[in-house]
Amino acid sequence: MKREKAGTDGATARVEWSVVPSGIGPLLLVATDRGLVSVVFHADGRVRDGALERLGAAFGGELVEDASGWLAEPIRQLRAYFDGSLKTFDVKLDWSLVTGFNRRVLRELADGVPYGAVVGYGDLARRVGEPGAAQAVGAAMGANPLPVVVPCHRVVERDGGIGGFGGGLETKRRLLALEGVLPEPLF
């Protein structure tokens, strides 16, 4: 899949992608020269193609399947995370798909909620200085372009409920079980 369009500075962006297996199904990983920019759940066929179409439009550049190795380290770290040997991601992230409040919330989540911990929507809102913005935090989680790496699965409801999740509730349960927050499913 190839898209050519001049960016705002007149340059053409290059976007690389790869679909990798994981403990929660295939993940589409997408990177620019600045870092990992997108992780997409359930990345078979139509989901993958739709995501690549949207990213091609957003970046106005060429989409190529993992040609230069930008994704090698994110792939290695995701494999280590799913096999239980990695607790903290340390990959370059391209935050260009996120702005304003959402970016502040996602950065706080990435930096301030470690493996095996959870935080409430309202608590996260308070952490970024917006104590009444729990619903907006929920919207930021839903718009997170970097799930798993920026761990929106660690955000739960104040009353102990699991909350929503763009990758589906079963995916959220499996991620929380992997991190020891929930018990492993019985079957």
C-alpha cells in the first residue's frame, strides 16, 4: 500500500508497519522515523487495511511493510512483555497523533502507572490537574493510538469495575491478568 502526499513542511512522510502475533491476537504496529506511532488490536485483513488507510491519510506519506527496521525494537519489547519478561516499555514514541488534554493524560499514564497497577479515570484526571474530567479521561483512553505500550488497560472504574476498552473487554481482562491484576481466566 503506497500513499504519496506532501506534508505540511513539503516533505513526504515514510510510515512503516508490521503485523505481529501476540497473546491477545495480531497487533498492527506502525512507526515513523520519530518512533512507534500506532498499535492496533485484532489486526487481521479489514482491520489492518482500514487502519493503514487512516494512517496513510493522516501522515500523507508512503506506507511500507517494515523495510528499515524501525519496528524491530518495539516488536522485541512487545514479545518480551507478552512472555512476562518485560515490565516497562522503553521505545521511542511518536506522539504526533495525540494533542492537548489527551496527550497530557496519555503521557501521565505511560509515566505514572506501572506494570501491575491500576488507576481510576478520576484519579488520572486529578493527576493532570483536571479533577472534574473523568469522562474526558475515558475519551482519551478510547483515542489512545498506542495501547499496550501506553497502558490504557490499566485504567479502571472507581467502584472496581473494569471499565471500557477499545480492544474489547476480554482483551483488557487478559492484559490485566498478564500483569497479575486479575486472575487468569479458568478456560
